[in-house]
Amino acid sequence: MTEISVIATLNDPVRLGLYDYVCAQDHDVSRDEAAAATGIQRGMAAFHLDKLAAAGLLTVTFRRPAGRSGPGAGRPAKLYCKSDAEHQVSVPPRDYRAAAEILAEVAEVTGAEPAVHRVARRRGSQAGRAARTADPSTNAADLVATTLAAQGYQPYQDGPVLRLRNCPFHVLAGQHPPLICGMNLAFVEGLLDETAVGGLAARLDPQPGDCCVVVASQSKNVNS
Amino acid sequence: MTRLHIAQLNVGVLQAPLDSPQLADFVANLGQVNAIADAAPGFVWRLRDADGSDATSLRPRGPDLLVNMSVWESLEALRAFVYRNGPHLDMLRRRREFFRALDRGHQVLWWIPAGHIPDLDEAFSRLDLLRREGAGPAAFTFREPHPPREVTASALG
């Protein structure tokens, strides 16, 4: 399947809704759950989920529901989760990732990491200021979550902390973790400078599959 | 096939003396980060000086160059500690406050037979090999890893 046909698989509002729902979950999703969450019939959900799996956008696993085993437990349920594969299409051809890899390596060999982190913090502040100006009545926590969502971080609440399901720089972060995770942290710190008036703080707390940055209120969960 | 472990050496040129204010946070966090390493899944061994807590007093290549060397059961275990542990990743993020940028490789990985404990001569010969020839099966990096192969006696040292 070409990159274009993979992306074209998402050119259907129902299918895109299912894809977004599955990607936003912290667990594998059954057909029943996906159908209920997006308000469509189960057969329709199954059809579209399998199309997404055939395109490689979702990964399929089979598992029995918790607490059921042995004879009479029934067939294992078909479950879906986000695939690790990345797809990019640019028309005309552009390759910003290759440029980013070169620049990241230059930053490391020249010791420019602090400058990268300073600029990222400034960008975060700019994003925060823009969000606050656009929506002055929203409370700080919502403003932080909305802005992070708009930047592609897919924030979700996990008890007292806000975690980020997606690293927008995933491949680059895998190649240059101190530089890029630090860049993410600096961006979020800049955002908090402008939106959270000191009530929230960001720190590095890597969890499997997530971006390394978490946001927590400053009184608890101090950097350990 | 002999079971293999992975060894790692990294070096850092100090920005300022270890007892200076600029290095205070590094020194203050070292004990905690080392304790996390010691308890981490897959940890086998790390280099310690006569004092016994860490390797900061060992300066085999000059007074400004700190060395850190350890052995792990797998590349995945090592990577998980280095890049997926909050306190350690935070020290890495801040490393330019403490250590100068090096134009040449500052970290090298290589496979060893389980049970073998590498010395600094072996480690620096791997770092020199990496710097001379780039990543290969005998000396590589996280960014360009090489799969474990049978390690022969001649490949040691």
C-alpha cells in the first residue's frame, strides 16, 4: 500500500472518528466500545475498524474479556489499538525530518542544547499567549490542555497529573532524547509561564508510549 | 551461543570543577541516579572508584574527563534506564550545564560475554574504535545499534 492510499483510508468522517477515538484511548478498544463511543452500529464499526487495520493504521489483537477463561468463555474479542507506523505525505515532496535530524545533531556536537531549549520555551510562551488572548475566560487547566491538544500532544488526565499521549517529534525524540525531550519540556514550561500563573509545573516522567513530559500542580508531585 | 551482555562507556569533559557551584546539582543527584541504576531491571555492574560509591574520582584520561562505565543484560534494559527514567533523563537534558559538547563520540556500547567485567583499557579501545571507524559490530551507539553476535576471545580487549 502506498503512503497516499494509507492516508486516503482516513478520507471518511465515520472512519476518521473511529481512528481518532482508538488513538486517544490508553487501552485496546473492542468493536462494541468503538461503536458505542462514536454512536454507530457495531457492524459498521467492525467494517471500518478492519479497513483501518488492513491499511496498517490500527493494530489488531485477540483477547478474552477479563475474568473469562476455559470452555464456554466464548471466542476472544478482536481489539484495536494505534499502530506504531508513521505515515507522511507531502505534495510537492518535502523532507523536514531529514533536515531536523541534521540540525539536532549539529545542536548536540556544538553544545547548543541550552539555546534550543530557550527557543522552545519562547515558542511555548507564544502559543500560550495566543491561546489566552483568543479565550480569556477559560480557566488555566483547560487552557493548557486545549493548547497542548492543538499542538498534537493528545493530553489526558491521569489522576492528579496531565500526561501527553503523543510526542509530536516521536522519531526525532528516539534519536536525540535529551535534546528533544528537553525541547518538549521547555515548550510546555513556556506555555505554563503564560497560562497557568504558577499553579502548574512540568517535569520529565517517561511512560511507555507517551511523551516524556507531565504537568502537575506545583504543590504536589514536585520533581522527584 | 554464549549469553551476551552489553557494556557501555561514556565520558564527559567537566565545564567546571566537581566541587564548584556549577556542578552542585550534578553532584547532588548522582547518588540518587546511581541508586536507580543499581535497582533497575537488567543492571549487572557499574564502575566504582576506591571510595566505592561512584567513578567520579577516576580520571584515566586527564583531570577534566569523567568516566562512567556499566554492564547490562540487554540493550533494551540499558536504553530504558538511560532514556526512559525520569531523574536520569533530566540529568541528560541538563548535561550542557555540567559537561562540554564533544565533537567526537562520547559514548560507546559493545557486547561482552555474560560474566566478563570490562576494564577502562578495553572500554577506551572501543571508544577509540568508534571514533576511528564509526559504528560497527564491535563498537556502536544507541542511534546505530548492532545486534549481538558470537563474541570471540580475539574481539575482547
